[in-house]
Amino acid sequence: MFKTEYSFRLPRGFVDEEGKVHRDGVMRLATARDEIVPLQDYRVQGNRAYLVIILLSRVITKLGELSRVNVDTVEGLFSTDLAYLQEFYRKINEEGGAPKHHITCPKCSHEMDVDMVTGTLLSEGGEGGSGRTGPG
């Protein structure tokens, strides 16, 4: 079965008007329309950096207990979360498959792949997973 939606967990989380933090969400794969429509928006025409805001508001289908994710929601994200979502979007739409990061341990220089959603260690040095849940 072809997977079109991917779960994520924001590093910090969106804080709503009542102070509740929303971290867990779902992003769907983008369509051509999702990438074209924002280009016609006056905000993007005035400031190209606004493209990512509108694009993410179209493809994030769930965020915590929020009933709807819109431009205002994405504008209210912490910069760390916005950067995370941009990378997550790129991973699922351009690379396909499970979104992951290839990282190097700062202490021992060991290389590994880590699942962006769960933090689970996927592989060590490209030789298959160990089942551990964090870097060594």
C-alpha cells in the first residue's frame, strides 16, 4: 500500500491561545496543486519566504488537538519547529520513504541514521539497524 501520510513530533510544539502545547501531527504528501497555488498568493509574491508558510499549512493535516491547521498556526510555530517541518517536508516529498537524518555522533564520530519521527536508530554506518533507540 502506498503511504501518503506521515506522523511527526515537533521538537518544541505549537502553543495555542490557552497555553496548551501541540507536538504530534500528521503531514500528507504534497500534490502539484499544493506547490503551485501558493505561488499565486499575494503574500508570496511580496515575500518569497512566505511560500513555506502557506505550503506547510496546506499539507499538515493534524497537529495535536487542533481542529484545523492554517496559515496562522504555521506562523505561530517556533523557528526550530518550522525548520524541522521544512526538512520533514523535503524528506517525505523528495526522498520518499521514512523521513530520517544521517548524523554523526559528536563524541565518537560514529555515523548512523535516525528516524525523524521517533528518534529510533535505524542503522549504524549504513549496515542495518541495531534496534537501539539512541546514538552510542
